[in-house]
Amino acid sequence: MLFDSHAHINSERYDENRDQLIEAIEKAGMSYVMDIGFDLASSAMAVKHAQQYPWCYAAVGCHPHDAKTMDEETLAMFRGLAKKPKVRAIGEIGLDYYYNHSEKEVQQYWFRKQIQLALEISMPIVIHDRDANDDVMKILKEEGAFSNERRNLSGDAKVLLHCYSGSKELARQYVKLGATLSIAGPITYKNARKGIEVVEAVSMEHLLIETDSPYLTPEPFRGKTNQPPYVEYTARKVAEIKGISYEEVARITCENAKRFFGID
């Protein structure tokens, strides 16, 4: 039942051993993996992977690090990729003020443009937020990501905060607005107090699990390259925090992800 809601099978870090990675995913019996784009080339590769592997789906978009590479022609190409089979979201998009690989104003401009694209074509949004909590929330609200028209009957605004690292107070605000939060490998680290508080504060219906492979490897593999089967360890930690079985966490988060991404 495991659904890795955010991985980068398209990462260049897998170029030399991608076949082995695919074999590991299939041996582990993963139900689904979302291959998430971070620029035009990686988005096109995610689309290709989604066509090749029955368990793979894709998201297409430009990460804030690469916002400086964006222009209207590139945005149009993302619009075209979004129409391909098994593409289920625009992402990962957002703001990153920790590294600032692109100027803040450039990040904000293309974050808005990609939110507008997602709303235009009625697709979920996968959000990257690092040290930019206030501006991410502000822009999502201003662009109508949480509007009544956007939210369906269940209140789901189809906004996913990937690898959520904010406070439990901010998490509650997002959930009230109809957002979904994804929990990643750092929840297994010894200094994960804030992440544990978030999992305690948010009901299971609003949570997904992810690896963010090849990054953020969970214990007991920390220091090695991450891979989608390791999402099991995040699920086990969530189960421990919630006081429910691992199987229940795997089942609920898989159902949540299928619903969020519109997978039958």
C-alpha cells in the first residue's frame, strides 16, 4: 500500500544506476511513486517514466532554484506537458529563501504564474517552501489557491506542502484552508521535535508520506542516497507517533494520495 508522494527518479544522481533503482522499487512492491519535476528537462523525464512504469505518475513544474531559467515559452511547454497521460500535478513550485539561487522577485513571479497555470487547468499544486512561510501563504491566498471555487465538497484545495517543515500552528492554518501536508525522512531524526508535533497536531486524513529521493534519507540509512522504498521508515515513525499500526498508516496515506492526485 506504500505511496511515495514525492520522489525524483528523474534526478541526475540516479543516471548511473536508475535501472537498479527501478528494480528496487518493483521488488519492494510499491503501489505508487510520484516522479516530481523541478525544471523542464526533469519534468519531461518524469512524464516519460510515468508512461513506462505502471506504478509511476508525474508532476511537472519549475523549482524556485531554477526560476531564473523561466520565460513565457517555457511556461507554455509546461502547459503542454501537463496534458500528457498520468501527469497529476504542477510542481514542485514555490519559494526558497534559504539558498536564493534565483532572486526573490523572480521566484515570486514564476510561483504566481505556475499557480495560475494549475488553477487554469484544474490541477493540484505541489509546494516547496524553505524559509519563506509568510510569502508562500500570502501568494497562495492572493492567487486564489484556497478559493471556494477551488475547494471541492470535502474541502480539499488540492494544495500539497511537500516535506512540510513549518510549525504545528502553521500546519493547522493550512489544514483549515484545505491543504494537505507531506511528511518526509527527517521525522525519523533525533532532533525531529517540531515534525513530531506537526504529526501529533494534524489528523491522518490530511497527511501524506514521501522520500524526496535522492535527498533526506531516513534513519537507519541516513548518509546514503535515498530511494522510494525507504518511505516505509517514515510510515513506521508516523505510526509510532499516532499510536496506530504501520499497515494503517500505509493504507490511509495511500488512499489520501490517490484521492489528492486523482488516481483511480
